[in-house]
Amino acid sequence: MQDKRKILIVDDEAVVRKAVERALQTRGITPRSASNGKEALGFLAGQRFDLVLLDIRMPDMDGMELLQIIKSKHPSTEVIMITGYPTIETAVDCIKLGATDYLVKPFRLSELEAALEKNARSAKALRSSPSLIERGLKLGQEDGIIIGQSRPMQKIFEKIVRVAPTDSSVLITGESGTGKELVARAIHANSARSSNVFMAVDCSALVEALMESELFGHVKGSFTGAHQTKHGLFELANTGTFFFDEIANLSLNIQAKLLRVIQERECMKVGDQKKIKLDIRIISASNKNLEESVKAGTFREDLYYRLSVVPIHIPPLRKRREDIALLSDYFIERISRKIKRPIPEISEEAMDVLRDYPWPGNVRELEHTIERVLVLEDAKIIRPGHLPASISRTHGDFQIFSEGPITLDELEKRYISFMMKRTNGKKTEAADLLGINRKTLGLKLKRYELSQKTN
């Protein structure tokens, strides 16, 4: 069967390149070859490779340096290192930097074949076991995989693994679109309650007048319009997990009742005197700072401490840009299969645009952007021109020295103006990108007579 992997050979010795090329051609592979690091980076910028066979000692850029660049810019590309000067320390360093295997020159054809076969098995296992399953996490649904290789996401995966088997209450915080519900579902799916109900409730969507009836249920005749007895969501979720999304939107009255449910592990239907014993786990999420809500008097302090036994904060996508390429690849493949079209590649130039954009809508915005491109474009390679103008126009449009040297004040003014434009006037987001607080940004906007517009 033909091997469909795209492979790049990087070695300054022509005889080695030719020998490896012939070996790969016997597997039905037509590889690309580069004689140095600069040439290799040129190939990598133009197309995606599944595997790079990389020599360690090269004149202009050694293989260790190139390995780091490849794993940084193309994390899904695997690398097998080749060296004529083997040491244990070098082998260990290569593996630490992300290499999957290590060949010593001169190597026999059988050794190269074994390394390629091992890599093929690894790639197949990776395709059939997405990110969460690799880490012992599961969600139980095709569209519910958490993707991330950045250190913040690794820490979140570690927390999920530790907290899932317990019944501790978890409070998940983060901006809209960061994947708070996915984390909640991952906790449930890896708990002893995984075969039971996961009840997700958007608190901002519940009508205040009907909220108590929705959560606790009611008996027939308990109020006008109660024509029959109704089971509440708590009762329906018994023995499972109850997820409160955007819990800051609960009224103080419902907060008090929720606190009692958590404390007593029981509830009553509206208009009933019979108590219902509950065995549920509570997971909550908020895009607001609940500590600030407590100070403002809009959220109960005692409930906050009950809910946040284990806090998990999901950073915005702009704080973990190393995940953007991995997420993009995942969305391209999943959405292409969903809409039944060939899976396109994405050029490095287009990926640079995606990495440069601040993603105010976070992962959800990235997913929708990829879907829009795949629906509207038929290109085999996604290039910057295929991306929405609102995203591509932010890339490389910051020209601060176009007319020569300027003062530091003018530099700061232009940079702040650029960030306000880039975040569509959102002060909090602009301040975060600038590394200052919102109040300081407001003072600088006033000082430089810049627009105070917020969205």
C-alpha cells in the first residue's frame, strides 16, 4: 500500500539525501530534500509535512536549532533526527525538544525502515486517539475534544485528571468562547458519574419568574398555570452532574436556594412539602470575576466559596498562541469531513495571520472562521486572501516608523491607537494586550486625545 506521508529530508551531505530519497521511493513516497536549514524552512513555509528527517550537524543552522523552530511553528510535524556523532546527551536533548526518534549514520536501510514504520504506527494511533484520549481524558462526543499543547492547557488537563474522580465542586472561569463547557463535560466524562446525566443550564437564558420552577419543579395547582406536576432539573440530574453556565446571572433569591441545595443535598418542588434527596455534583462557569461580584453585593460570598472548591481558569486564546496551529488543523479536518469536501492545507502565511489576530471571540471565533473559509472557498491551500478581511487586515498593518524617527510619546500613542483598533475599542482587552490595567489605559487615552469608544 502506498505511503501517503509528506516527508522532508534535511541533510548537507548529498549522498545521504540521495540514499534516503531512494529508500523512501520504494515505499511510494516522493520526498522533498533540503541541503540546509534555510532551504528547509522555505519548504516548510510553503506546505505542511508529516515528517522531517533532520541531520543534526549542518553549517548554517544546526539541526537542534531547526528542530526547535519546527516544533514551535509546526507542532503536528514529527521529526526524526540523524547524526554521525552520537552521544547519550545529544539523544536525550533531541527527545526533550520534541524529536520522535534518533538514527545514527551510517545507518542500514532496515534501521530507516524500522524508524519509518514506527512513525507510521504512531501517526495512526494519534489520528484515532485525539488529544484528550491521549491524556486519559474523554468526552464521549465527536465534537467535544479539548485541543491544546501550551503549558496553560497542559496544567488544565492535569487538573481535570485529578479532580474528575472526586465529587468536589469546580468553578471554571474564562472569557466567552474559551471552552468552559467542554472542560465541565471532560470532568463529568472522566468521573464515576460518567454514565449518568450531564445537565447543562445556561443561567442567562432562564426567565427569573420561572427559574425556581425550572430548577426545583412544581406540583399541580401550586401556582396559576401549574396544570400538572413537573419534575425539576435537579431531580432529573440526580446521580449525575449539574453544570451552571454563567452562574453570575442567578438572582440573589435563587442563589440562596442553591446554597441550601448544596448544604442539605435535598430540594423541594414548588408547592410541595416532600423533600427530594439529591446526589449530584455541581460544576459552575462564569465569564465574570465572581470575587468582584461578591464585593459588589451581586453574588453571595458563602455560595462563591461553596462553588469554587477547585477553581480552573481557562486563558484566552491570545494568551496561548502556540495552540492556534493545532486548533486550526483540527477544525480544518473535522469541518471538511462534516461538509464532505477534500481537506485543504493551510499556508504558513495564512497561519501567521491567524497567530497574529487577537481572537476576542477565542476558540469559538477561530472555529467559526475556519468553517466560513471552508464553506465559501474551494482552494486546495488556504492563503491569507481566503481569510475574512476583519482578520487579515490586522496582520502587518502596524507601521510606526513609516516616516522616520518619532518621539517615545508619539510611539506610545500610535501603539495604543493600534491596539484599540485591533480590539474594536474594547478597553479591557486592549489593556490586557498592552500589559496595563484598564484605568491606566483610560488615562492614556485621555492624555493622547484618543477615542474612548468601547463595545
